Amino acid sequence: DRELKLLVMDALETIEVAVLRTQMVEQFALLHGAFGYIQTSNFQPAISSERHAKLLDELAYTVSKSREEFVSRFKNKYINEQHLPLWMAAELMTFGQLLTFYNGLNLVEKQNLAKRYDVFAPVFDSWLLSLNFIRNVCAHHQRLWNRLIPLQPLIPYARHRPDWHSPYTPNSNRIFVILCILQDMMKHIEPRNMWKYRLQTLLNTYPDIPHREMGFPDSWQNSKLWQ
């Protein structure tokens, strides 16, 4: 279970950096400017003015306590700026804060991010929410390997993503579906990554672990998603 959590966290960190700290931030800054995140009007109503203000307050507190060199250099050079540009601010945000930021994006912006991973925005929303739950499980050293997933992610439609349905469709309430999401996103981020081989090695190292309790179907490696 500990080794599985380390493997999952490795993929989650890659996804966090690629999707939220890089692609989302770059897209938002290009559309709204370096300091556009300060304006509530640049977000959809899903993030209320109160929640937006709380996010800015939390970020301001983090900035005030930060010892990062890039923060001090910016403050010393731009003494009249009250806020960091978004690409700097995002470096100080927690995963939960980045997810709050994502949830506040306008639909078109969400769609553009989801398109990079060949899914629709509602599916991508559910994936990030489920991954946040899994990240918390790992961070708090809770059992992962046979855990039921209360925040069940959506499975892409078969006509759009047949690789998710042939020769099987994953059960959406077991850890295997999370591993499928991680595999899918890692393939899009770095097609030549070795993550799936590391997972296979881990499973082979512990042959007595009942894979069915994790949601693994028979011959799961035959799916195009894992090839």
C-alpha cells in the first residue's frame, strides 16, 4: 500500500504541474493578463465573490510568510505591486487552491484544457475532483489499495473514447479507475513515460494481493488504454 501510494503520488505530482500549474495558468494569463486572477469578473459564478476573496486572502498570507527567492526579488523590484503575477502566485498555491481556481474557470477555458486530454469538460472536472480525494488519502497515509472511491469519476463515452471500454469498462468506484485516469493523463503529458511499467512491476512483486478488490478486471493489460 505504501509503495502504491508513492507511485500514485508521483503521477499526481506530474499532473499537478503539467495541468494546473502550467497549462491552466498559461491559458488564464494569456486570456486575462498577469494579474487577471484578482478580478472576480474573470471567473464564472461557480466561484463566488466571497470564495474568491478568501482565496486571495489565503494566498496573500502564504506570500507574506514565503521565503522563496522569486517572491523577495519580485517584491524588491516592484514595490508598488500588491500581488504576484499569476505564474508566481500559482507556485505557492496548494492543490486544493489550484482546484478552486480551476472550478472557477469559464466553461470555454475548461473545455480547452479538457480537449488536451481528449475528454469533455464534465469528465475532466470529475477526474480532477477524484484525484484531489486520492491525493488527500495518500497525504494522510490512509489505506489506498482496496479503497472505495466516494467521489466517483465519470467514464468517457464509448463512442468518443473506445479505449476506455474495450475489452472492458472500468468500475468507477474502485482504485483501478483512478489508475486508468493517471495512465491516460500521463500518456498525454509524456507519451514515452514509464509509469505503467512501474505499476506492472509493483503488482508482479506482490502476486498475493487480490487485484479484483482493487477493481482490476481480467486481462486488464489488453486494453488499448494500457498499451
